[in-house]
Amino acid sequence: MQLQKLWAGGKRFPKAFRMGVFAIAAFVVAVPVVSHGLWQQSPNPHLPPELNRVPDSNQANDINSQQTQKKDFEAANTERKKQIADDSQKLLKLATDLKTEVDKTSKDTLSLNVIRKADAIEKLAQDVKEKMKLSVGPG
């Protein structure tokens, strides 16, 4: 009862204060509603309108296709790097084996096995070199 009396025009709540409270309450309610409506109309007002529109089904398919293609390129590059690492490991083993074989032979004679290992190293090194040049990507 006393609060109602105070609100109705008592000394503690003058009319200007009540109007201010009402204005603040209206502002608190109106701002989220208005800003939500504006946000839905233009997601980013700094971008041109053609960039703000929702893509049609053909454009959505193109975007999905590009994303899938990018993932495929990344997967292919990852596989290529793995193959290079594996081939490099094989090269190291072959070179170590070749050195062991060369150390066993005399300085004037080379065995056929040493020549074959050297050829295998050369071929594998060329393959690694080509794989290193190759990068899978668009274009």
C-alpha cells in the first residue's frame, strides 16, 4: 500500500523519475527486438549486398564441391609427403648397405651387387626428387 502511494506521486518518486524509469524499461525491451530485426536483414552491413545474400542451390553445390576438392588435394599432398618420407628412409638404408658392400670389396674390383644397389639408389632418388617437385592443387 505504501509503495503504491509512493509510486502514485509521493515525495520519493516524482513524475519525472517515473517517466525516466518507463523510458529505460522501454529502451531495454526495444533495443534487442530492433537490433535482432536489423541483424536478420543485413548480417554484415559493411559488405556489399551481393555478398550478403544466401547462395542458391547451384552456388551451394559449387561451394561444397570446392571444399571437397580442397580436402582431396590436402589428402593427396599428405599422402605424397608420407611417401617421400618412406622413400627417404629406404634411400638411407640402401646407401648404408651400399657403403657396407663397398667397404668389403677391394679398391680395384666392384661386385655386380654393388652396381645394382647403386642403380636402385639412383632410381629411388629420382623418384623422390620428382615427388618433391609435385604438389597437388587446383590448376
